[in-house]
Amino acid sequence: MSIKLDKYSFQGPYLSIDKIKDRSGIYAVVCEVDNEFFLLDVGDISKLRKGIENNDPKKCWMKNNKGKLTFYIHRTLFLKQRGKDLIEQGLRELYQPVCGRD
């Protein structure tokens, strides 16, 4: 299964980060409540699993999770940093997640 955030397809859901490979990508932290999805955070990380595991906003995810916390990923292996930054910025502006960067 996957979800579409703007024009980007994100693979998931991952209920645990154990199955996420340490590759470059954009992560989406999603709260699922009664088949509705709420984006809590989105970010660009060079090593997905390690980055999600050690992420500072983790407390914010837990505080704002009102259902099932899941992770989705969009692989960006061949995208330069500027392209990754633009995707993250665009998703933050469109969805305004409650956690992460200001």
C-alpha cells in the first residue's frame, strides 16, 4: 500500500522502523484515526531508519498521535539535496504538519 502526498507516492505503512532501509529519502509520520490520515511530520534524511529513530520531534509525534502511528517513505536516491529540500518544503507548506521544523 502507499499514500500520495501532493504528487509524490510514499511507500508504507510501516508500523515499525525495523523494515525501513537506511537509504536516502523523505519520511512522513502519519496518524491514522478511523481510516483518516493526519500528517504529523515530514522530513528529508540521508539514512531513513537511523534518522527516524533518532529524530528530535519524536515526543511531538507521541503527543499528537490520537490513533495508529505509521511511517511512510519516498525514496530519493538520485535526487540532489536542493530537490529533496523543495519536496519537503512543499509538503510542509501544503499540509502544515504539527511537528518538525517551523
